[in-house]
Amino acid sequence: MPKLQRRDYYDTARDMNWAFSYVSEDEVFPEELSKSFGIHGEQWWGWDEPYKLTYREYVHNQAGKDDGIYSIRSTIARSNLYDNLDAGWKSAIKAHYGAIPVPEYFASIGEARMARFGRAAAWRNMATFGTLDECRHGQAQIYFPYCLLGKDPQFDWAHKAMHTNEWGVIAARSLFDDMFTANDAMSTAIQLTFTFETGFTNLQFLGMASDALHVGDIEFGALISSIQTDEARHSQQGEPTLKIMINNGRKAEAQKMVDQMFWRSWKLFALLTGISMDYYTPLESRTMSFKEFMQDWICRQFMDQFKDLGMNVPWYWEEHFLPELDWVHHAYHMGVWFWRPTVWWNPDAGVSAAERDWLEQKYPGWNDRFGKKWDVIGDNVRTGQIEKTYPATLPIVCNCCHIPICSPSIGKAPRITTHNGRKLNFCCEVCEWVWKSQPERYDTHLSIVDRFLAGHIQPPTLEGALQYMGITPDVAGNDAQDYAWHGASRLAAE
Amino acid sequence: MALFPLQANFRGDFVVLLIPVDDSDDMSIVADKVAQHAVGLRVAEKSAPKCVYHNGRELPSSMTVAQSGIQPMDWIEVAYV
């Protein structure tokens, strides 16, 4: 049998749609799993994306990429490259490994749902590759830290974290469940691939790979680069889905989904990436601040998308989002450092004199907002009162983003509201809006403070909370630099 | 006497905290219970009296939690006067 040219068979294999006659469309695509927004049948047949790939090509490419990263891994394993990395950078990759690899598997569930319940054949074809991508990302990002277990037990959390009720994990899992593990195919395309991957992770992985190479972490850089090339491809499922929604009069629904998930993604992004870029990455290796990265890459990317597709900037952009770029991740960082026994990595305070100068330059007013508090902490370190640098109670967390409620302002109250007799706390107007937009979706989920007050955490002490979170003494976080920074720190008053 | 959870922050701090008090505590005790989780830890200590604010009003230091109308998990702020 003669071998067909790619062009002779490709579109037939990739994009074979047909009208159903033996079953109804609703039976093939149940609303709960697929969601239509009232767009049916042939209205989907024009769905198209720019990456044209056959299964043979996919396997060939992926095998080559795996060969590349695993050979780098085996070469570096015989060196002392990891041992010589900066302690702060090690914190950044441990935080990443706990928060990301298992959710990659979760994402494969979301991709598989689109591969079955996406309403266009070309979309289902693309999502099949996406499913395989996310499995590969989960496997590689668990294998690499597994190889570092002999050096540091905190790497165990690359696999363990998502199976615990650690507070940051609750925040991450809540977001990822909402976005893809428990989402319908249509919303997953808009919220995971268009909003989160196109907007955040694709660009973040580019930046992380670059930073890794700057600090000499060739292994992590190679791993992240390899993943990013997959992200760039499968994230393309969002835009054609969005275009079909817009062309069929569903722009408002699409806009709402983007607005909801951009905000939820932003909060976790600020927690993980914000801290890593501005505090954990060694000062000499920083190429830009987190705020500059957000402005130059993320905001610009979204602005271009909104403009190109006729979408609007989210309603909260000017009033809530842009102002948070100046402060929210600094507050999160202080919280993570102070509550460091509750995380699986060693937070780097990142407030030596030179680092403080950099922070003040990048974020004018940082010393006044945060430096003064670090002065008090530094004084306690200098005078040997380490016990005063540890928490003795829990922070209140937001019932939407599940991150502690922080504020740089004086006397700014959290937003407290009641729903069906249940008291809820929100860190801001936008989180309250997201929650109230789908109360039936969020109402049964308890924050870690709700669980504490409901008696789920026993004994009801900080020690009981650590046990509930799965934190063991060998992984409980401590200062990454063993407090060396305090000698190089200085009072803001000086 | 009954355990009474509040959410509170000390003015100048950066985070809202879960603070257990007793409904028979007066506001001077409540202020101290909040301060012990922030003052000298992240907020510089001052030799000044402290005050409790709830729903925009300053509560007398002799008023107890039970008398104040504060509900469980309400938010209060404590500040140096």
C-alpha cells in the first residue's frame, strides 16, 4: 500500500466531524461534562488551531525531548552542581515541585475531558496530545526531585504535597480543581488553556528556565524549557474556542470565565512566582522584578489578547489588580517566612541590605510598608529571640483564594459576608465576586480556618495544625540562609 | 466564661489573625491578646495604651466581649492610642 503524503490524509484524520443520527447530541455531549452555552453541532466545525501535528510526529518530538532532559539529568547527577546552588534558589524549586507536578496529572484529567467532550474533532485531537503532555510533565517533574531525595527530604513533597491538607496546597488544589480537574470541557478550554496557560504558565516557564540558567541550575532549566514547548502548543485550544463563543454571541459568558480565572490564577501566581522572583532568586541573578515581569509579559500578553479578540479588560483591572502588583506578594512573602514551619521548603528572607535596596528601588515605599516589620524581626534574630520569629496562631484565610488575608493598609477590614447562615471571609472585593458568582460550586468547601473552628484539627493547637497539614519535623521549613541575612540587614531608620 | 474566636489585626501589621478570647475578657485584655501575636514580633513596641475598634467605634477598655455586641469571628482592630 503506497504511503500517503501528510497533506493527503492529515485533515481527514485531524478534523473528521459528523452529524449524529443514532444518538442525540445531548447524549454524546452531556452539558455537565461538555457545556454548550447554546452553541451546537456544525457551529463548532470551523474550530481550528495553528499547531498541526500528527501522532507520529508527536511521539518522535516528545521522545527526543525526553532523551534530552533525562540525559542532562543523568550527567548532572554525577556532579555537585545541585549542592552549589544558592539556598534561596533551592527554596524556589522546592516550592515549585510541591505545587506543580501532581497538578500536571490533574491537568491531564482536564485535557482528557476535552479530548472526549470537546465539541469539535480538531479540538479533541489537540486535547489528546495535551493529555499526553500533562502526563509527561507530571512524570518528569516528579522524577527529577525524586533523584534529589537523597540530598534533601523536602523534595518528597513533589509527590506528597497534593495528597495533604497543607494550607498552600489547599489554596492550589482549590484553584486547580475549579479550573480543570472538576470543570467542563468548554470552561476548561477558556479557563485553563486560554487564561492560565496562555496568560501565565507559558510565559512563566520561559522566565523560570531563563532564571534557572542564570543561577546555574541547568537541570531545572532544561526540564522547564522542555515543558514550555508543550505548553505553547496545547494552550492554543483556548483561542479558537473563545472565537466560536464570541462569533455565536457568547462574549459575555466568555468574558466572565476569563475574569474569574485570571483573578484566581493571579493570587496563586503572586504567592508562588512573586515570592520566588523577588526574594528567593539570588540578587545577582535577577533580571527583572516580579512587578516588571507582570507588566512586561503577563499584562501585555493579556492586553494583546483582549484587543485582538474584542474582549474587555477585566472590570477589576485598574482598581484592584494593578495596585496589588505593588504589595500583595510582599505580604505573602512575610507570611510564608513567619509561618515557615507550615511549608515544605525553607523560605529565604531575602532582606539583606543589598536586597532591601533593590526592593526599595523596584517598589518605592517598600521600606515603609514592609521594611519596618522586617526590622522588628531582624532585631529579634540579632538578640537571639528566635521564638519571637515564630507564629502562635493561624492567620485568617480567604474563602475564595484560600490565602491568608493580608493588607498593607491601616484599618482595612476583611470583607465578611454571610451565605445561608455561614460566615465567610474574603481578602478583597474580587474574591468575593468570584465566590458569589457560583456559590453552589464553592459553598461546601471549608477553608483551613473553617476546619479548625469545626474541630477537624485536633488538638486545636499550632502543633495539631502542623500534624493535620502533614508537615513532619524533617521537612518543616526554616530560614533558608540560617539567618545569615540579619547581619547584613539594617534598620529602615538608618 | 466561654471561648470566643475573633479575627483581628494590630494596626501596622500585615495580616488578619485568628485570636481566641473569652467572652468575659474586657477590652484591655482583648487588646493584649491581639498584641501578643504582633507587637514585638512584626510591629514595633511602644509605651502607649492600646485600644480596640469594632465596626468603626472605639470600645471602652472596661467593656467585656459579652457586653460589646461583638459576634464570634467578627473583625476587630487593635491600635496604639
